[in-house]
Amino acid sequence: MSDKPGIYYYWGGSINYSNFIVDYEASEYVVDKSADAPNETYYIALGYRFSDYIVTVHTEEFKQINDNDFLAKVTNPILINTGQTIQSALGTRNMSINGITLRYNFHPSAALKIDYFSGDDERPNVGDFKFFSIGVDLIY
């Protein structure tokens, strides 16, 4: 990995006041000299605690900035076109997600989580999506 250094920036936090909850995070990361485009992400979640239950609504964004700098020293037009095509297919992802989560803390070290998400992924083979998940979080 020494010949492909990366850059990562992150900031975020969480506020718990009385029964209100706010979580937020933003990050940027990139692998230098790579076909992977620079990435920018953020989310914000607002929640309310009802005894052992927490209801949270959240929104998220994931963006990749199509940047062909990794092709700067390539002179062959066929290789430039191939590189641009690969990055367009793999390195251009823009996605928005909205969701709601119900969390039930049924044990001091475990919680049941039910999530519903909907969103849009700009890649033509994905498009609009919706999904539902149920899981158990274990804290040890």
C-alpha cells in the first residue's frame, strides 16, 4: 500500500440531551493515483428516546467526484479512453438515502433494530431503491 497513499478526513459527533439524540458525520477520502474517484459522505440522524425504545430519522449522502487526474501522464488515446470508461463505471457513484429506525433495548447488552430505507443511486443499473432490515446489536 506504500505506493498508493490515501487521504482521509472525518468529523462528526453525537449529542444526547434528555430524550433527544442528534448524530452527525462527514468524511472525505481518496486513494492517490487510483481509478477510484474521491469520496464525500455525510449523514445526520435525529432521534427521540421513549423508555427502552428509540425512534430515529436520518438522511445520508454519498458522492464520488469524477476526477481523471490519474490519467494526466497517459498519452495514448486508447488508454485514456479506457481509463475514463473504467472510472465512469466504477468511480462515479452518487447516492441519497433517507430512513427511519426503531431500536428496542431489550437487554443492557442487546437491542433489536428495525430499519426502513429508501433512496436513489444515480447508477443506471441501481436507480431508486427501498429496503427493510431487522437485526440484533450486541454490546460486549
